[in-house]
Amino acid sequence: MSPPRGRVTVVGAGVIGLTCALRLAENGFNVDIIARDLPSDEDSQQFASPWAGANWHSFPTGEDERQCRWETHAYKKIWSLIPSGVAMKLDAEEYFRSETPPPPLWSKDLTPNYREMFPNELPPGVTHGIAYTTWSIDAPKYIKWLQSRLESLGVNLTRATIQSIEEPFLHPYTDKGLASIVVNATGLGARTLRGVEDEAAFPIRGQTVLIWAPHYKKTLSTNWEGNVSYIIPRPGGQVILGGTYGKDDWNVSSSQSDTERIVKDCLALDPFLAHTHSSNSISPPDPASIPIVKVNVGLRPARKGGARLELETIQVPLQPQPFKPRGNNLNEFAASREVNIIHAYGIGPAGFQASWGIAEDVLKLAEECASGCQ
Ligand SMILES: *[C@@H]1O[C@H](CO)[C@@H](O)[C@H](O)[C@H]1NC(C)=O
Ligand SMILES: *[C@@H]1O[C@H](CO)[C@@H](O)[C@H](O)[C@H]1NC(C)=O
Ligand SMILES: *[C@@H]1O[C@H](CO)[C@@H](O)[C@H](O)[C@H]1NC(C)=O
Ligand SMILES: *[C@@H]1O[C@H](CO)[C@@H](O)[C@H](O)[C@H]1NC(C)=O
């Protein structure tokens, strides 16, 4: 391993914070993570990662070069984890209702077995389909797996809620000292964090229904003018049915009518979700026959204008009113100095599928800092 290259505090232990921390630690940085929610907090609704699908299903049309680069990197990285059992390979189908065939996906040369589907393969009402091979992961298990990789590299996760971005520069959260670089992977927390206060950060509410369907091994998605349905099997036999895209909706309660609509729409997409369904049955399966494990609501941490990934140099303590510590070992009288923040938040619904690409960019920025900007 290379010699230590500086102390980095990553704020946030969602998939972005964890993956950035892992790439930094693997490359010789001394890394700590502080976070309000830790990977074991599976039921925290302030925390987006445990609620994710999560499969690789790209949203950009190809013009967003940065997003496509992140997603290409993460596609390949997580593909390489399939033999370890952390991720599962599966067939994907995307359905369309349009007169003309949709343009080819930007990812057609990335995902194996990409093809346009034949009309006789499509469910009723669907005019075109695209098939390819992708992967899915069990999001709650995957973030715990990232945590165990980090711990094996000596990276500590500490629970702490910070109010101001300057705190890690002034307050030693571990006995190892103050940060020289802070990675801001706070997701929606970015909206209220002092020194960041990014009003462009907003939630996209997602309600999903987790069912037990170990026989089902195909991921499907449709988007009928904004009505989105998807089916995502996870390793282990659970399947996620979605969904909703409630922009600016902070409501973390689940809605019974959404649950019913989601199950009905997904069964219409593929009756074989019900394992009792046989191919010579004429009547559609009964939604009540679907074993529901859990109804989930998560807030996807989006940002107007796209994810923020950049280096910012700030002066701490923040002026004119320095942060007032709650703890007693905060060095509030510290001499004013310049410090570096790498912002990495606002990825919205694409956190898992972009994570490893974002982490590469964060590593590059940290390396630039370590070798010059101080
Ligand atoms: C992690 O933090 C705990 C509590 O602060 C400490 O006891 C432990 O030694 C730390 N581990 C490492 C690897 O720094
Ligand atoms: C991260 O960025 C957000 C948005 O700009 C901000 O509100 C938050 O305070 C920042 N957090 C840290 C730890 O810098
Ligand atoms: C979208 O869903 C709503 C509510 O279920 C329905 O009324 C509407 O017709 C749907 N729109 C399309 C284009 O499918
Ligand atoms: C949140 O959603 C639930 C379930 O749909 C609903 O009953 C409740 O009124 C909503 N709360 C707010 C503040 O909109």
C-alpha cells in the first residue's frame, strides 16, 4: 500500500459515501466516515439507500456524457462482483407504446445480448420492446457488504449528525485527528447543511412493494407518459415492484391505493409474477395471491441540474458566525484556514448504478488536492 496521503472524512454512509470511502481507502487515503444513518439502519426513512431497487437501468438518453461514464464504470464493476454472490445477473426488458421504434439505448454496446424484441414476445398494448442483460443487487445487504470491506481496511464508521459542513475540519470525530478533505455525500441532507444549503436538492418519493417470488428472474420496466412500472428481482428470492416518482414529495407514509395499483400494473405486465399462474390460464392472476413482504417508501436524493460533483475550497471557521459546538473538544478558536470539500450528492434514482463511477471522480479530485491544493 502507498503511504498515507491525508485524512479524508466522508460525510454520509449511503451507497455514494461508502463507495467513495472504499476507493479512497484502497488508494492510500486515511478515511473516516461520519453519518447520521449507518448501513444497519434499514428502516430509517431519512436514509435513501436501503430502499433502492436496485438494478442497473439507465435513465439518460446519452447526451449526459458524465452520467453515462459513471454508469458504464459501475455496470462493469458490479458485473465483476456477480461470482461473489453480491450481485445477480438477469435479463432486462423495457417496453414502449409508440408508433415508431424507440431510438437504440446509449448503452447498447455495454450491456450484453442487446436486441429489439419481436412483436410476439410483447404483452398486450406494448408496441416495442428492448431486451438486454443487466444485474441487480439486494440494496440493504450490499451496503452492509461495502461496510465490511471498509472495516477490513481499518475505516471507522461513526454515527454523528452534523449541522455544518465545517464540523469535520474543526471537531475530531475519532482520535485520529482532523480532516484535511471532507467528502460531502449527504444526499438530501445537503439541503439544510450549513455552509452548503443547496436548495436545488429535492426528493423524488418512491413507493415500492417487496414481494416473495423466488421463481421470477427477469426485470421489466415501462414508462407510459410518466406512469412508471418496474419489476426487479433481487438475489435471494425477493422481488421489488414499483413504483412512484413523486417529485418534491417528502411524505414517507405508504399509500394503500398506490400499493394496489403497483401490484395490479406489475401483474398486467407479467402474470407470471404470480407463481400459481399457468400459461394456459385465461383469467389474470388474483393480486391477493401475491405474497407481500413489505411496503417501502424512500426518498431518492435528487438535485435540479443533476448531481453535484466538484471540489470547493472554503474558509473555516465559517464567517461571520462560527459554528457553535455542542461537544467540548471542538476547536472553535482555530485559526482561519482554507479547506477542501468534495461535493458528491444529488444523484437521484441512479445512486447504485453510478456509484463506482462517481467514486472514481471523487478519488481523482482527492488526489489533486493531496498533491497540490492545500
Ligand atoms: C473506531 O472507533 C472506535 C470508537 O471511536 C475505536 O474504539 C476504534 O479503535 C476505531 N477503530 C479504528 C480501526 O480506528
Ligand atoms: C453537502 O452539500 C450540501 C448541499 O450543498 C450542504 O447543504 C451540506 O451542508 C454539505 N455537507 C457537508 C458535510 O459539507
Ligand atoms: C396514468 O395513471 C393514471 C392513474 O392510474 C391513469 O388514469 C392514466 O390513464 C395513466 N396514463 C397513462 C398514459 O397510462
Ligand atoms: C401522506 O400519505 C398518507 C398515505 O397516502 C396520507 O394518508 C397522508 O395524508 C399524507 N400526509 C400528508 C401530510 O400529505
